[in-house]
Amino acid sequence: MKRVHYKSEDVVARGKEIYKQQIQDKVEPVHNGKFLSVDIETGDYEIGTDDLSPSMQLLAKRPDAVIYSLRIGFRAAHRMGFQY
């Protein structure tokens, strides 16, 4: 089967849509702060305490998964910056 190539913005849009419509109510607030990766083609998802393990779990099941990742309950997965 031929692999579909997605634009980054399409992966993000589809990932957010799946999360909001199918997953969010199941995982928030119980798993807030954990990381979630979702395969945008199947809707399968995994949760982990770090940002890499959920993606690796999905890839172990489906090596050609198209993955969108986020931090549950946060607008961004990581915070960058400093304080004085």
C-alpha cells in the first residue's frame, strides 16, 4: 500500500481534532501532565510519562504510523524560557 505524505499542519490539525473529539474526555484530568501520542490514521493512542515512549509504543504496533503528540492538559508539550 502506498504511504500518504502529510503536510505538518495537516498532521497537527488532524491530531488535535482526534484528541478533542475522541480522547480528551477519557484522559483529562486524570492523566494531566503525561504525554500522549495518537496515530492520525487509526486513532490509536498511547500515554506515557515521557515524550518519547508513547510514540515508540505506537510505532511498535504500526511502523508506518503518522503520529501527533501532546502533553495532556497543557497547551504545549514543553516549556522554554527562564526567570530572573
